[in-house]
Amino acid sequence: MTQDATGDGAITDDTDDTDDALAAPTRTEVTRRRSAALFVALRDADGSAVAQGTARDDLVHLHLPLVEHCARRFRHRGEPYEDLVQVGTIGLIKAIDRFETDREVEFSTFATPTIIGEIKRHFRDKGWAIRVPRRLQELRMQITAATADLNQKLGRSPTPRELAELIGCSVEEIIEGMESSNAYSTLSLDASDGSEDGPPSMLDMLGVDDHNLEHVELRESLKPLLDVLDPREKRILLLRFFKNMTQSQIADEIGVSQMHVSRLLTKTLKQLRVSLEQD
């Protein structure tokens, strides 16, 4: 308040809008008031089922930013962000159903542990590549927490016995829990390190296609035909095509001329070909 410069004593109000801005409710306050009104409608015993359902849906949409905030804490842990939001929304719905309006606590304070707990449960149940018993899943979480605690106290990695003493179980159970951690995440055979000049994927290093597989059926068809051949003809055939010996080497091996070996091979192959075609 200031006096008019004309000197007539008139009092004018030259304050700015700062006080009005400060008096305006914050977004948090608006959310709190809106949430309180919706809970009243949701808990109204005389209200219709439609009105209660609408209030419940509005509460979910009103607090989705809280779910998204909690889900962002678990990003880059191998699960899509959208899936984490969906799981967190389930926790939000559970919190809405359990919340008691007569408690002197903000709903967001009550809902946050429920939302985070639902997301953690999702990682515990769905993050395992190989299904392991719930007992080992919970033991793994205890081992992780105890390891971090003992690392700070001891200044080194704890031994299984030290972990067992802190958790209250046997050393064998600690070892079993540590081994179960290998089932939590696995590496795809197609995975690489992501660099352009990095090593090939594991799948590319696991061998090549065996072209001999194309001839498996043919070899299996020849087996009974080889059994009925003359012993000398069968031996010549095996030396030529299974031991890769030349006709001259075969001739020296069985004590006949190279020309005779050639004639026997021609005769035997023709006989086999005719038998295969008849089959």
C-alpha cells in the first residue's frame, strides 16, 4: 500500500501478483485434494457401483506418474520399461484397494512401497532364465544383501562361511544359492559385444553345416548292398572310397594289377547303381 503521488492522500494498491501466486495450490496439493475426494466416492457405501468404479479408475490415472517414477528406478535391468509400468500399475491398484482413508498418512507414501514391491516381485519371479525354487530365489536376495554388508565391514569379499553365519544357514546352502544365481540371466547364442569389429557371436563359433548329412540316406541304402558283395570286391570298394587309396595302391594291397582293380571297380559300381535304381 502506498500514498498517491498527487498528494491527495488516496491510498492505492501497487503490490504485484506474487502473493496470489504463492496462495495458489501446488500440483501436489491439487492431486492430494482430488485423491481425497475420489477416495470418499470410492468408499461411499451409498454410492452406485458405476460411481465407485469410475472413482477407482480416476484414482489409477491420477497416480500413474507415481508408478512411472517408481518404474524408472528399475530401468536398464533387462526388462522393458513399459512392462515395469504395467506391473507397477498392478501394485497401485492393490494399494488403492487396501488404503484406509482414516489413516493419517498420504496415499502416495502408502502406495510407493506396494508399487516397488510388485516390481521387485516381477524381477524375482520372471527374471530367471531357468526356473528355480522360491527358497533359492529368496536365499539369493539374502546373499546379495549380506555380501554388500560384509564388504563394507570387512573391506573384502566375504567367504561362504561368513555369509552362512550372518544369514543363519549352512555353508552348503550358501553355495547352492550362489550357484542358482547363474540361472538368473543367460547369454543368447546370437549375442555379441555390440561393437562393429568385435568377436562373432557364440552361435557363429559353434561349427559349420555338415555337408555329409546330405549323403546319409544314400549311405544307409548302400549298407545292405555292400553286405552281399564278393569279399574281394567289397574290400576294393572300401579301400577306394573309404580310405581314399589309389587304384595302384589297391593293386599292391591285394596283389593284382591296376587294370584288374579298375575293371572290378567298374563292375561293382554298376552293380550297386542298378540295385539302387531297382530299390
